[in-house]
Amino acid sequence: FGECGTVTNIKILWDKNIGFVDFEDEESAAKAVKLDGQEIAGATLSIRGKVDRAPKGEKGDKGGKGGGGGGPTKTIHISGSFDDLKEDEVWTKFGECGTVTNIKILWDKNIGFVDFEDEESAAKAVKLDGEEIAGVPSLGIRGKVERPPKGEKGEKGGKGDKGGKGEGGPVKSVIISGTFDDLKEDDLWTKFGECGTVSNIKILWDKSIGFVDFESEDAVPKAVELDGQEFAGATVGVRAKAPKGAGKGDKGGK
């Protein structure tokens, strides 16, 4: 790799069969990526550019489309405060659950996706939810909901918490709809993240509807303004989710 440019550091995770090579400049890294698939240093190496975090206040580039497919998920979604997140430690920690094939971090959104070779590894990773991992005090981890094969119905999601009777609280969710054949969930996080902090996204693939939850009700009006726009691979309908108890009038006295 010194033939590509000045190498400043090399870190090898021997037990995980992965490593990181740091260069002084991006031109050297670009040259190194062209060596992908060649036999180097006694091994046939797979080489890709490491996605660096975007400077604060700037949006990161959109990544490519992840692997599709129905059935149990092989991908997990991670979230938290990524100011001190160390990507190499993410590889190491989740590598304890199984073989990691890819990690995609959206630094400016404080979310990421970790892909495994099999769903059993992803299930083990989800059990780490809430632990301190890779510099994040309490890393949120959940299985990414994969779309079911065409013609099959997806599993029904669990019921949400029951709210109290009467008027609902502030609306912090929107309902999305459209033709979801080419919908990219990671792009949804990016697009709706422009409206405010997204806390959860749930997609019912077989129904072509979904729910986007925000941390603040202030984000909802901004999200609704996206109604009818094309993004994330679909023309998306967006409307505010009605609060629990909406539409029910108070009972008057006789």
C-alpha cells in the first residue's frame, strides 16, 4: 500500500479477518481501492473505501441500496450519540455475534446499518441493545424490518402502548404510503431526518404503508410538507398520524 501513497497507520483485527489502512491523503486511498481483488501480502484482498463521518452541520452522501430479500433480517439498525463512535470497534463488537459483511454509518443522522451473513447473527446483535459499545454509552439496536417476498404477507407488528382515553397528546408521527417496490429505508431516515430527529421507522411492506416517529412534534408539519414528493425510491404520500382519542367527543351530561 506504500506504493499508493504515504501510509500513516495499519490496524489488523486478526480474529475478524479485517483491517484498516490509513493514508495521508484521499488520492492514495483511491489508488488503493483499485487493488481490490488482487493477491497482496499472501492473501486475496477485498478493499473498499471507509466512509468517514461528515463534518457537523453537513449532510453525508447517500449510500447505495442495501440487499433486499424477505424473511428474517440479516441487518440491524443502530442509533445513539455518535460523537465518539469508533467504527473499527463496531466491526469488532458485532463480529462477536457473527460475520459482518458491511457497515454503513450516517454520521450526520446518528444512525447506521450493520449487515451480517445470516439472520442468527443479527438476532444475537439485537440482544446488545442499550449496552455501551464502540464509544456510545447506550447504543440503540433493533432488527431492520425486511420486506416479505412478493405474494406473501408480512408478519403483523405488535400493538403499540395504549394511550389514555380522551384527547391525545402531541402528534409526533406521520403515516407514509405509496408504491414501495423500490423504497430504500435508509434513505427514509435521511430524508425525514431533515425535518427533525427520527426515533423510529416501521414499514409494513405488504401494505405499502409505514410510520415515521419523531422526537418532537415540531418535525411533523415539516414532514407533511413532503407529501407527494419523490424520494427514497418512491412517490411518497405523507400525512400526520391522528392522536389517540381524536374524533371522540366528550360525553355531555343529561
